[in-house]
Amino acid sequence: MKLYLNCSDRWFKVFILNTGLAIVFLILLAGPCNAQSSTSSQPEFPTAETIKKSELHYNLIPGNNNTWGYDIFMGDKLVIHQSVIPGMAGNNGFKNKASAQKVAEAVMHKMRNGEVPPSISKEELKRMNVL
């Protein structure tokens, strides 16, 4: 018994055409997904030059266990949401509004002076008497 495929058979042509279209469709469908995932990343912090040209302000926000944090805005865009003490273990904020305010102002000062993104060390927090 001899088995062979005749390329002139209608079902064979339909099968090949449909398979080819399905493969092309899958490639096109997968293409944008891969491109999107490879180019998406964490939001970038504004550049020092952008910050210098913008208005910075902060809002004090309530944190866990009756503590306080802050949000820093550049114009109307939120650039820092700090509900916990930066650089410290745990998930509690500052014990009072005054401490959160001191640190928010220090962070904005650093941003205006080109430290992008700004950071606050444990030693700085101790010097500000917020710990």
C-alpha cells in the first residue's frame, strides 16, 4: 500500500492556507505583547532640570498605626508617595506631623538642588530628630 499526498487535493490546500494564516496571526498577536513588555519599566523619576523648572509642594498623609507620611508633587503630578519612614525597616510612618513635614521639606530641598532621585539616610533622620 502506497500512501502519498497530492498537493492538488483541495483539503490539503485549505489546511496549509489555514495553518499558515493561523501562524501569521499568532506572530502578529504576540509581537505587540513582547514589544510592550520589553519596553515597559518602572516610571522614571523626573530629571533635575525638569524639577528646577517646576513647582514642588507636599501633603502630609496618615500612615499605619496613627503615624504620618508625605506625598510630594511636582505641579499636579505625584512624584513621591512616602507612607513609611524612608530607609527604615517596618511599615510605620513618622510619629507626628512635624517629623513628616521636616523630612518632606528636606527631600524637596534635595530635589531642588539636583539630587535625583533624593534619598534620606538614617543618620540624616537622626540629625533632624525625627527618629
